[in-house]
Amino acid sequence: MATVPECASTGRCRTPVPVQYAKLCAAAAEVLAILSAAAMTILSMAAQSLPASAATDAARLALLATIFYLPAARCLGAYDADALFLPRRALARTMSAWAAAILFLALMALLLDSRLAVPASWALGSAVGAAIPLATMRLCLTLCARALRKRGIFDQRSAIFGTGAPAALIASHVAGHEWLTLSLVGFYDEPRPGHHAQCLPVRGGLSELVGAIRAGQVDQVIIALPPTESERVAAAVAALSLTPVRIRQSSEFTQPPSTPHSLVVVGALPMVTITDRPMRERDRIAKGVVDGVLTLGLLMATAPLLLLIALAIRLETPGPIFFRQPREGFNCRPFRIWKFRSMHVDQCSTDNIVQARRSDPRVTRVGAFLRRTSLDELPQLFNVLVGQMSLVGPRPHAVSTRAGDRLFNEIIESYPARHRVKPGITGWAQICGWRGETDTEQKLIRRLDHDLYYIEHWSLLFDFYILGRTATTILRHKAY
């Protein structure tokens, strides 16, 4: 029987730890083990009064062996999901990769006729000796990762859309795998005669599934409907594609896709990836690292400017320096955005927001300058630092913001799709001229088109390009 994660039953949600972290830890620990063994060899050489050139050559060999080992380990599957959690496979693939690296290094030395100061017996002993700490380190990490996996730390919380025989088959298949990083939160579908879902609870229909995704309880949806219900599949995909989850369907119950890269194997069950997340786990990790490093650097560099702006606001008008306003963030979750206050205190409203216009009487003189130069956005670096925002992404809007007399999400059905990534301080729409007041539906549509383009074409280089354009614009005091 498939297990139900705690967050699905109690409402307390835990974001799963990306399995890539376990892979990075394994690679780092293996490198540490190899270099530690090399250091012990070099110390032993020094104790035996071998020439200094022998120690230098030994250090070079250790570095080359490490460089050769990492790609060999990757090619041999030492960092695949099964090897991360199954000790025997981990040891077998790790030792195979180490042997391949040593053989490749020996072959290179032979072909290049390298004359090394390291005696052959020392080189062979060092290679064999390094295998022991390498195997020990990998075994310990595998056992730790296995224990964490049993606690569901790495599990992608998955919901099954469907309650028939295909859904029950997928649930039993997932429950039978000991290394699959996936846990099932339940079935979602309208119960109908002849459908059975004894192994997991039925938690509602499509609207309840979208609500669970918005509440952060679901990371992946597996559609388990037969081909005869293609209209229901299309309706489910249309609704779920506006959320930041991966959508898959078992290929046993649907027609094979025209694009081979969308076929994946989950455990031993072939599936079709209908819609993937905008960013893969390693992409989100890389973007988060870049955000953290650049944000800390920007905060340190702009600290004097932040103090001067705070002083100017306080001297011009009484009241708080900062203005915190509720906005919609990733996965439509609310958060409070930080800004320098640019309006008179009695004109600052967090509800029923009216966007600022040119020559708006609510804006102070200092506030007008801050808005014109976008310096009022600088405190949002704190939002980035706590993970609520990114440096680059779609600009976050308040829920009550309107274009004309209609709310944003009433104008465009696909509007929630812009929340599939974290909002940003700046974005593609802003540097393309779609900044400021969104008083017409056409302006909103154009801004949304640019936001969706950014999400579909995201890359770190794209982010750096947008940041560069933003910095250039701010320095020129232009309203972009």
C-alpha cells in the first residue's frame, strides 16, 4: 500500500530537498577522500626521505586522478538515484569509476612516456589505498541518504488524477520501489461507479487539486486516465499547466508522444512528461546561489545609499521609512514586499490599491525621484535574501490591482502562469518598456506576454543580460 505523506493529512507542508544536493554531497565527499589519501601518501614520502620531486608528482597524479574520476563516476551511474540509496550499487559503481580513472591515468602515462619521480610501488599503493577511504566515505553517505529518504526528505509529493484501475496500478507500482524519491498524497477525481481507489484517499476533484498545489502540498501530478477520456485529460492539463508542478501521464494509458525527449521512466513505469517545471532542480539551485551572492554584494555596496535615502525620506515627511505591501508571489502565495515609502503616510494603502500615475499628488518629492530612478525598489533585496523574490523575474502585483475596472486575473485566464517562478525586482517586461501603471487591458496583456516569454526562455545568461540592462537604465535615470 502506498503511504500518505504527513503534510497531506496534517496540512503542514515541507518542501522536498532536491536529490541533486545528495549528488553534490557524494561528489564532494569522494573528492575529499581521494585528496586526503593523497595527502597521507605525500606525508609518508616525506617521512621516508624521498625527493621533493616525488611528492610534487604524487600531488599532480592525485589531482589528475580526481579530475578523471568525476566524469567516469557520472558515466557509470555512480550518482544515479538508485546508487544514491542502494549501498551495493553505490560501492560497485564507485569502485568501477575509480578503477577506470586509474587505468586511464596509467594509459596516458604510458602513451606519453612520462618519467615520474614517484616509484611505481608507491603509485600503485596510493591508488589501492585511496580506494578504502573512497569506498568508506561513499558507503557512509549512502546509508545516511537512505535513512533520510525513508523519512521522505527527498520525496516529490505526487498526486494522481484519476481513481480507476490505471491510478491504482501506478500507486502500487510506486509503493513497490525502495529507491524511488516519490511519495503519493492521494487521488484527485470525481468518484464514479466502477472506479476503485482503496490504497489512497480520494481528496476531491480538479479544483481541490489546484488548491492543494497552491497550498504547497503537491510537487507533481500524474494523470491516470484512459485514452477514451481525452477531453478530461485536456481540461486537467489546461488547468494544471498554470501551476508550477510537473505533469506526467503513464504511457501505458496514452498514445506515445511525437517528441522522444518527453518519455521518462519512473521506477520501471514509462511515463510522458506533458508539462515540466519552468526550471529544473539544478537550475533553481544555480539561480538561488546567484541571487544570494549578488544580493549580499549589492546590499554591502549600496549600504551608504540606503542610509541616505532613509534620511531623505524622514527629513521630508514624518512617518515610516519603509512601506510593506501584500503581493502575490511564487505559486500565487502572498508575501509582503519591501519598498522605500514614496507617498505621504495618509495616502499609503495596502488594500484596494490604486496604481500611481504621472504627477500623482500622493507622491512626495523624494518619492518622485525614487520612483523615477527605481531606487524605491532597493529594499526588495531583503525579500530576495529571505527567498520570497529573485533578482530577475515577473514583477509581483497586488491581488486587488486592476486594469480599468477589472482585476488582472479576470482579464486573462492564463494570468496565474506568471507565478510559476519567483517574482523579481526587475524583469524582461520592465526592460522592454512595460513598466509603471497598467491602466489598460492591452498593457496588461503585453506585460504578461513578456513575463511568459521570460519563463519559457529562462537561463542564467538571460538573467545577467536583464540585470545589465537594468543597471544601465538606472544609471542613466531613465524610466524603462
